[in-house]
Amino acid sequence: MIAIVSDVRNKAIRRINIISKIEGVRIKYTANLITIGRITGAVLLLFVKPLSVSFFAIYILCGISDILDGYIARKTKTSSKSGEILDSIADLIFIAVMLVIFIPLLAWRWWMLCWVGGIALVRFLSVGVGFAKYHAVSFLHTYANKITGIILFGFPLLYYATGLTVTVSVICCFASLSAFEELIITIRSKRLNRNVASIFYNKGKYTP
């Protein structure tokens, strides 16, 4: 009888351990799955009518996911190097999709396209310098980059409220400042710190 009870207890413990491991895996990858969902949503935007109800529904979900993935990663203490890189790639894909959608759609002036191209060039230069120095993708999560991302996300609303010229000027001003700040930080830093707050305040753990 004692042997039977002991066997049942051991089986129950093994099942609990298996369930705990499964739940642990789910929690560990929840933030990354949300980020992957944002990438999927960004790609789906290419196949719906721009500025339609479906477009804005997917667009808003992408924005919510951008907030949720980082929040969940911090709350569950599952932040990781791969997660940070995936988040940056998702942001890059989202921005690229927005450019693909809106550049043919709107009446851009030559100086606007030159400005956007210049910002992209600085970004690529920063990534290139970072890869040469750290042998890793060096997207930084600075406050300026986060603010630029928020303003960029509001592009459709800002466009409807103020027009193309004001919208592009505001977004490009912030994007230029954040791009040059990231480049300067990358050039000056001896070690990679993706979570650096700004050029004036170096906060966060260094990435080995």
C-alpha cells in the first residue's frame, strides 16, 4: 500500500514538474511571440487598403504589441539579447512597410525624400559601425529612439491634422536627432549597451 501511494505521489510530482516547465517555456517566449505578431501585422498591412478600417485595426494592434512585448518581458523577467534584437528588427520592418505604403500614396517633395534618405543612411552607418566594433547588431533603445517611434506611429493622425509638410518636418526632426545620437553613442562607446538611455545618461546592462 505504501509503495502504491509513493508511486502515485512520484507520478504526480513528475506531472507537476512537466506542467511547470511547459508554463515556464510559455512565459519565457510570450514577449517574443507578441513581437513576431507585430512583424506579421506589419506585413499584412501591405495587403489591405491604406487608411481603411482594416488598415487602422491592424495598425493599432501593431502599436499595442510594441508596448506589450517590452512590458511583459520586464514583468516576467524574461528580457534577453535575442528579444531585444527581435524587437528592433520588428520596428525596422514596420517602418519599412510604412515607407513602402505611404511614399507612393502621398505627394512627397524632393527635400522630404532626401531628408528621409539621409536619416536612413545615418542609421545604416550606425549599424555598420556597431557591427564592426562589437560583431553584433547594435540597435539602441534610447529615449530619443522611443520618442521617435511614438511620433512615427502617430503619422496617419498627424498627417490628417496638420498636413504632409508639418508631419514630415516634425517626424524627421526627431528621427534625425535620435539617429545622430545613436551614431555618436556607437562611435564613443567601448562596449555595447543596447539599453543606453541617452548620450547624457548611460543606463542599463552592457551586452557581452
